[in-house]
Amino acid sequence: MVTHNKNGGVVPVQADKLEKRTTINYKVQITKIEDGKESHIDLTFGITKIALYDKPDKWMNAVLIKGFGQHPLILLTNKKPDSKAPKDVHKIVEIYLTRWKYDQCFRYIE
């Protein structure tokens, strides 16, 4: 994938290196219930613009979420949140996490 550098140019970046080019400036605490036990997870997240190599003219937003494991979770979206409004970026995180919960439920049912 590619992203913008500080001078406005385009530079290639690997997914595992994207964290270094993203400002992680949002924080939220979520509640996880597993086996009837409640635990809290602190998440930090940020957003940056990226394009894929095979579609260099189609820019998307990559939301990086830290706190679920050793590596950050990267969510790609075509939504255009105001990066200065934490509620906008948090909404994207909530939508994806809700979808993730539904997918886990269906896997359990199957």
C-alpha cells in the first residue's frame, strides 16, 4: 500500500509499518464479556489515508487500533471522518467491532 509522507508525496509502506506513519491520538475503553466474566480493554486508535498498489487513485482511510494483541488491527474504510473529531473515528471503530461480534456469533451458531 502507499501513503502520504510529511511533504505531501506518496511513499510505499508495508502494513506492519503503517503504525509508524499513523498518529495514535484517540483512546477508549471497551467492556468484553467472555464466559460470563467482564473485563475492560483499553484501545488506542488513529487514522491515516492509504491507497492499495493495484488501485493507486482510490484513497481510503486506514484506522489502526492497538490493544487487541501484539499487532495493531487495521480497518480499511471509505468513510471520511473528521480526523480532528474523535467521535467520528470512534464511530467507525464501533461499527467494525459490532460487525465482528455478529460474525463471531454466527460462527458459534454454525
